[in-house]
Amino acid sequence: MMMTLWRLSNGSSLAGGAHPGGRWVCAGANVVLLDATPLAAICARLALAEAEHPRRLPRGYQLLEVKVPRRGVLRRAAPGNWRSDIAVSREFGQNWFDSGASLLLEVPGLSGAPQYLLNCSHPDLARCKVISSSQAPFSPHTDALAGMFDEQRDWLAKPPVVDRA
């Protein structure tokens, strides 16, 4: 059985390219991050790019719809202090990657939704398939969020209005 995950990427494949590392793995680890929904993938990239609106992302990003084997996911509790101690979270993810224990590792995301680390060096990578790719405004996967991409709106950039009355 397969499950669908998402990635907003400047490439159209899952492998290749520089791997700068991050919260869960060290630089050079052949790992990409996948999200459970298209919106989560977009928001994760917005956070990394420090962009306040999807139209501010670098041109050329593509929303990849990826089918992965559900049995390839390892679910293991992350350390309790993963949010505050990047060395602890990086050791957790790097140990998983180095062991080759599974194709995917489910990790908590800062939003509260799970994210998935994909081991691009794992022998089962060939079972993963990019089944669609779309460029901004990433239709049809985000049609319900059309207002988010309206050129006249900067809903992420504007600070909330606080009524001090």
C-alpha cells in the first residue's frame, strides 16, 4: 500500500543536489523532507526561505506529489527536547539515517503535523515515485487556498491589528 506525501522543491526529482542538513540530519546526509499535505510543504518552504508570501519564493519551485510505500515508514518517538536542542534532534535523525533502518522516518514538525525524512540512499528509494509536479500557484492541489496566492493580498506579511480600546 502506498501513501501520498508532498515536497516543494527547486528540482523535479527526489535525489541529487546539495543536502545542507537541518534540524534532523547533518550536512551531506542524502535526505529530503516530505510533508503530509500540499499546504504543509508550502509552509515548510516559506519558513526555510524566510518568505512572507508564496509569490516571494524563488521562481522555479515545484510542488511534487510523491507516492511512497506505507510500510517503509518508521515511527519512533523523537526526544522530548527536539524543539529546543538542535544537537539532540540532529543526532536522533542522523542515527536513523546512518543505520539505514528504513526508507522513511516520521518526525514531528514545528506545526504539530508529522513530517517525513526520506533516505535517498536507501535501496527502496526506487519504490518512491513523483506522480505529479505543479508550479505556482500549485494548482490543482491548492485550489481551495486560491486567496492565499492573490497578488493583491499579503496576508502572511501583515502584522495582526490589535484593538487597544
